[in-house]
Amino acid sequence: MVLLLCKFRVSTAIFCASSTSRFHDIVEFACGNWEALNPETISFTYELPGKAICMLRSDYDLNTLISFACSSGLEHVNVSVHNGPFIPQIEYDSGSQENDSTIEWSSGPQDGADMLSKYCHHEPKILHNASWAQAIREVEQSFEGGVNEFKRALKMYSMEVGFEYDLVKNTKERVIAICKKRNTNNRMWRVYATLQKINGLIHDKVHDKPLTRPTDVVYDFKVNYGLDITYHHAWWGVERAKNELFGHQSLSFDLLRWYKEETERTNPGNIIEIDYDNNTGCFKRVLVSFYTCIYGFWYYRPMLFLDGTFLKGRYKGNLLTATAKDGNQGLFPLAFAIVDSEDEDNWYWFLTHLSNVLSREDRPITFVLDRHRGIVNAIPVVFPNSYHAYCLHHLKGNLCDKLSGCPSSFKEMIIKKFSDCAYAPSLASFRSKINQLRREGGDKVRTFLDNLLDENWANAYFMGQRYGEMWSNAAESFNSQIREARHLPITKLIDAIRVLLMNQMTTRREISRNWPTMLCPKIDSRLEEEIRKGRTWIVRSAGQDIFEVQSYPSISVNIQRRTCSCYQWQINGFPCAHAAQALQKSGKNLLDYVERYFHTWCYFSAYSQSVFPIPTVGIQDYPAGGCVIRPPSSKKQPGRPKKKRIPSKGEKVNQIRCGRCNKIGNHNKKTYKEPI
């Protein structure tokens, strides 16, 4: 038995080593005594009388230490514990000649050492690759993964220790590697990682963060691994990792055939329509609607928000969406399509297939949309009996663009009056406000209003039910949810939306099980607020379910017809404060006059179905067949691909303050180009 006096910093602990002791025993002993130690990066050294410093890294080293101590009659040995790989320091004897090659190894500070640390102290940083020095430890070390695992360990070991090697023999049974500088006396070296060596690390980084940039990789490798890689290697590494993780952009179009068959098998009732050129086989467009969304739409308000957004992949394109809202104001994508461009033909194709999705729907549907020419022309043709309303946000942006060159105060005044016209509940109120807007707005405003049909934007003329929804922000919000997925290949993008729906379905279904109220939480809070508003009002009955609410001014409420002279009950499809007081006065159940779409049971029923996984295990065995869907024909534009959205006309761009020049503009500290 030999006593090992293990010293870490200023404290010492004694470990009793015997012939049965193993290296991992001393590692556990040290980590148990000092919490600052990391078992992945810990290292040990010891010094015998008259001998150089020796490394203690394996069971073989420990047995050698015990045997040497016993044969030398030593009862204890001093062992130094390091929280990281041991780096020896070289000291030259001051009395030796210049050609004297004798050196002394030291593990601690010596006389005459560099005094810089006393004036500029830096805490040592443990790099992520510190444990790579232990990848190859001893003779007869086994690698369970065979040749591939050994070559991977050799790459890691060479980068951390700092040498280059050549593979003399590289077969499935044996690998022989020798140092490139084995015949060189002065082994000056620098660490340089190639794409083949760093690809595995980039793979993990892209897996955790799909939008990883090459500059992020270069910085991460320098800071966390101490390695220098070029932007070129980082870029190719990111591209290769994306292809391995998400599939190749070009090959992904043909995988739509497999995805369609697999979706119909695992999720019966799903609708996927693929359109491609019969002559060239080039992809044109695809529509996807999951059965769970089709089933759940019956429990939602008959209203859809239409919008399109651009994609960021290699072949660009646009994503067209039809989004609904559940009873708790949550987003619910009914159908979406990926097309080559947002034009009238593609919108007509999308809406035609959307009408097939809604073939069993007997309710009149309200569409909320922007004034894109393709949607405006296609909606009346495909859905002649529906109602469509323009998004007020886009209308205000278009009007603001028409007023370019006018003073800001004038623009704000006109935009406010235009909003008042849109929200005006009665015909008399609308006519009064619109006449005032025409007088004060001038020719530009009058021309803009002449090109608008009142029934498409004004509450007073709208014939359908839009439940108070004046904006198409629901579609915009869904587009923002899939922002990071829009760079993916087409099949992976569709599956990413499926995963999003699968998570939403499960989460919302489980949450709604525990709701204590009869109404959805947001609607229940809204109803309580309406009741609270009219607590001081006096309500008088006129008979036949007609009430007068003295709320200054007085309001008439007809419970049977579900109307109120303030028009809010009719516009919002929800009892206003006057209606709530009249219902309470009548003794009727207030919840019976809230539409079923806002009830908890309806919400739970909408999410009662599940979106099931689509395993990719058998994707490699899918036969190519005679029909192969090729990527759309496109020409790569010069310069860096554009990823930012093009602002709409009249859209207000947020101004930011630069951290370098301290000025307000459209640049920040990173994009600032002027010299300081």
C-alpha cells in the first residue's frame, strides 16, 4: 500500500492506493474532496526523487506508480491535481552553455518566472475540447466503435495536443498513423482544423440552432475550442450539416410523393395536392390541410384570415395560408400552400382547393384579407356567397402611401378619421364621418375612397359577421410562428408545420380540461368586464324581451333579436355591456346568449383530434418510380440572398439608435459602416 498525498491548490487529501485500486477511484476521490474539479478534464502528475514529472492517466500508470514506490521503499508519493490538461513549463539552467540540451520540467511557479500575472491576472479558461487530450490514453486501449471511433478520437487528440499526422494504412481492420514532423527536431506547430475534422461539431450546433451563421461557427470555435477555422470551411460545414439534418433542397421536392403517401397512411383524412409540370416534371405548388384542422374548424367562428409570406430557402417561393381563430383567440391554420409566387393564378388555385376542403361547410364564411390583386379577384369567383373584408391595417398603410409628401400631422389626422369611418356602427354615423373625411382629405383621399367598396371595409355596410376582427393580424402572427422554419427544404417545412400543430393540439387540449369556467378564459374575462361597466345603470322592461338601459345616453336592447342600439352586439357577435344588464334584468342565463364558439366545451371539441407523427425510418426505401418531381426552374440572383421582408407601401419602419454613432436611423452598431 502507498499513500498518495493529493494536493489541489492549498489543500491536501490522502488516498490509500493498493494493487486493487483503479484510476477512476482516484478521480472519484479527488472530485469528492474538491467540488471545483471536473471529472471530464481532471489530470494528475507525480514526481519521484531524482526523476522527471510523470503523468497519471490510466490504470497502467497507477500500477506503475505503486510498483515503483514499493520497490523503492517509498511510503508516500506527492501527487498534483490539475483542473484541466497538464501543461509542462520548461526551465533552462542559468549556468549551462547555449548548446546544453538538458531541461528541467516543473509543474509550479519558479524563481524568475514571468511577473505579468501580478499586474494583469487572467483566470484560466477550460475549453470545451480540454477532454480531447484524453481521447487516446494508453497502449491496448479499445474502441467499441471500431475504426471509425478510433479515427474520430485521433482527430480530436491531434487538434488538442497539437500535431499533424498521415494515415499510412487505412482499412476496415487496421489504421496506422504517423506524425508528419517525426523527422523534424524543432516541432513548432499551430492548431488548424479542416472541414473534415470540424464537421461533426458544426452538425451538433446546427441541430440545436438551425439558423446558425458561418460567422457564429468561426467565433464559437475560437472562443470555446481555441481553434482557428476559415469562413469558407465554416460555410461549407453549415451547408453540409443542413443537408444531413434537414435534407437537400433539390431532392426535397421529390420527397413530397413519399410524404403524401405516408401522411395519408398515418393521418387518414389529410388533404395534400401536388401540382407539377407534366412535361418537365418541375414542381409548381402544393396544398396541405390536416384532417384535425378540417374537423376542428366546425367548432370555430366561420371566419378565415388569408395572407401570404415569402420563403427563405434556395428556391424561394411563397407560403399562402388560411388561418382561423379558436374561442380563446388562439391561431388555427386550416390550410396552407407553397407556390412559386403570390400571383392571381396561384391564389385562384389555392382558394379552389380550399373550397374543396370546406365542401361540407354550410355556414357563410367571412374572409379577412389585404388588397392583394390575386386574392381580390379570386375570392368572388371561388366563394361567390361569402363575405370578404379588407384588413384595416393594410388600408391605412395604402392611404398613408397615397399621402406621401404631406405633413406628418396631416397624415395622422386623415388616418384617424379614416379609422373612425371604418368603425362607425350605423349608416348615419358613417355618412357624417366619410363626408368630413372627403372634404378635409382633398383629391388624393377622394380618389382612394372611390376605389374602395364600402361593404368591404366599413362596419356600417358590412353584411357578414366579422366578430369585431378588423385586422388580418392572425395570419401575420402565424407567419411569425414559423419564421425559423421558412428556410427549410419544402418537405421539412411542411413537416415542421405538422409538428407545430401536433404540439398545439396536445397542449391546448390538456389545458382546456382544467378550465373552471363555462366560457374560454379570455372571453370569460371580457364578459365580466362588460358586466362591470353597467353596474350603475338602470334597466327598465318594455315587454316582449325589449329593455331600455339608462346609461346616458339611453340604449334599447332586444333580447329576442339579439340587437342593441349601440350596435356592438351585432358587430362583435358578443353581448355588450347594455345587453349584459338587460339579460340579467330579464333573469335569463347570460351564457345562453354567448355564441357556442366561445364555450369551453366547443374549444375542447375542436382539439379533441390528434395530429400523429410521420416517421422517416423507411424514407430511404421509397422507390423512385417513373415520375420524379424536380425543383422549380429558377436562376440564382447575384449577390447575397435576401432574407428580409419587403415592407408594404405606407408601412412605418421602426427607427433605432445606433450604439456607435448614437444617431437614430435604420442601422445599428453591427451594420454601421462609417469610420469613427
